[in-house]
Amino acid sequence: MSTTNKGFNYIFNTSKEDHMVSKILSGHDTSTNTAIQDLRLFDSQTRSTISSFQHHLFSTCHNLQTAQHNVNQAVLDVLTSTVILHYPLLKRLNAEAPAIKRIEACTTEAGCSLVELLASSSHLANPELPCEDSKPSSAHQTSKQSLTRNTEQKVIDHQAAVINHFIEHVKLQDARMDALEAKLNGPRQGAHKRQNPETSQCDVSQAKKKQRRSTVTHLTTTVAGTHRVAAEVKKLVAYMKLFLDDGFILDTTQASYRDHVLSLRTRAEKSVLMFLEEHNISSRGPGAVLKYLRSLHRAGALNSKIERHEQLLQTQAIQDPAPGYTQNILEQIR
């Protein structure tokens, strides 16, 4: 895949960078080796029981006639330990979920009880509870209160647990994204820029006089290093499609598919730059162009093109193999 086609086909730079991103999003340091949790913490008897549970749970991944289709045993151990570790959390969020029913069914088939499964999960988690959290009087009082709750209160508590879980997940995700952006973009592009986007209220009809002059890349050669940049690339592609006034038809089965994509890219880029010149904007960099297109969109300058694009979609003049949720994402400003 050529670098001039990255705007329409987003990928990471390299597999090494993709691995670094995944480690940061998982809360690990990229400069240190991460210890993978497996089943070595258990004794031989417990591992024998868990092995039976594992064979039922991953029955389609091992002991197959075609050896190349079998999943490595070390990988199965990691997956099994992850399932056991997070079983109580999944059970608390939704006890009737298909995944919970599948886990409990495999536990029964393996001749193991749910009590043993919970004990294994506790052993993997290895919590260190403070003394005040383990007082029997407090635990007894909490248990007594839970028995007296009615059905409505249980539903409310369940919803609150789900919401709190997602809130904590979002907070952790934001912190990891901040760390990733600081590592990739340098100290000057910190978390405050991502948390306060598009706060500039500059006039869209005039470009700033004092600008940093450097080598300008094409609109579609931006290499996405983070999920935020990937979202901006997809938004820029959506804006560029508005400038294909005659529509377009892309067929991934044709041999000339890539050439057709490059031709559409060149035509859309020229139209975008001409449109910006009409508004006295001389910027060429992808980030600056996206900023001015957003400002023009908020000002209603793109309403006619959005209306034309919607008409082309309705008349099948545009046939785009991209996922449906990435198409027609721009709305007219009234």
C-alpha cells in the first residue's frame, strides 16, 4: 500500500508501534517487559481441574486434526487465566450474559463447582485487603441490607455498577491516551490540548500571518500514530468526499481499484485546495486544512456540498465500500 493512500486506508506505521500503543492502553510501561499471567500460580491438582475446564471452554481451538489450526497451549493458558480472573466482575455486571452461562456450563462439565472457580479467581487476583475492610460486623451488616432490597433497588444498583465501571474505564483510557500522546508528540503537546479541542475562534476568511513554514505533506499522506489522529484522518476524508461533485463508484474486486482511489484522491484534494483559496486560505497541511474545513462547516459554508452529497448517496451515484458508519457523517448547519 502506497503512502499516498493512507487517507482512505488507515493503518499503523509498523507492528512495533502498534505493539507499543497496545501496551500503553493496557496500562504498562513500553520500556519494560510485561509479565503475562498464566496458570503457573496453581498447584498440580488445581491445574488438572482447570485443564479440564479449559478443554471444554476452548473445544474448537485444540486437538484438531489440522495441526496448524490448533492454538498454542501457552496462549490457551493466558486466555483461561484471564477468563477466571475477570469472572466475578462479569458476573456482577450481568449474571444472565451468554458469556457467563458459557463459563458456568463448562465449569459444570469439567466437574468443578462455582465456589472453586471463584476461589481460583481470588487466587489470581491476590487482593491485599486492609483490616478495617474485613471486619465481620461490617460484612454481616452489608449482607443483611442486600437481602432486604427490593427488585427495583437491585436494578438501580446494577445500573449504577455498570455506569461506574464505564466511568472508571474512560478515566483510565484518557490517562493512557495522555501518556501516549506525550510520548509520541513531545512535551508541548500534552493532555490539555486533547481535552480542549477547537477552542480557537479565529476568522476563517484569513490565515494567520505568522506561521511556521516547513515541508507540507499532502492531505492524504498523514500517518496516524494514535486513535485521536486516526479519527481526524477519517473526518478529513469525509470532508474530501464532499468535493467529488459527480459521485464515485469503487469496486474492490476490480484490478484498477487502487488506481481509481488515487485518482479520486487527487481530484478531491485539488477541489479542496481551490475551495480554500476562494476563502483566502493558503494552508496545505492536513491539520490546518481540517481545522479550517471544520470552521467553514460550522459557519454553514459547506451546506450546499453536504446536500449534494446526500442526494448522490440516495441516487446510488456514490458506491463506497467503506463501512456504513463512516459515510454521511456530516450534517448541514441551520
